Amino acid sequence: METFGRGCLYIIVGIGVLLLLAIVTQSHINIPIFIAIPLVILAFFIAKKKTDDNNK
């Protein structure tokens, strides 16, 4: 459960950074689905790795 929460947190922070970037540049940011899905998988992979390191 800790991994899921941490992965969701990383995704929310990433979306927040993109939102801030879009506000600062006053533009639209479009991310294709074939780029977004690997980024979500990467966020959960990093969260799992960090959780496993904490459990050792």
C-alpha cells in the first residue's frame, strides 16, 4: 500500500510541475499516451524501489 501511495504522490507532483510550467509559459502541454504510460510505470517502479530499500 505504501508503494501505491508513493507512486500516486510522484504522479501528482509531476502533474503539478507540468501545470506550473504551462502557467509560466502560458501555453498548452500535450503529452501523447505512448509517452504518458511509460512515465506512470516509471513512477511506480521508482516508488517500489524506494519502498524495498526502506524495508531492508
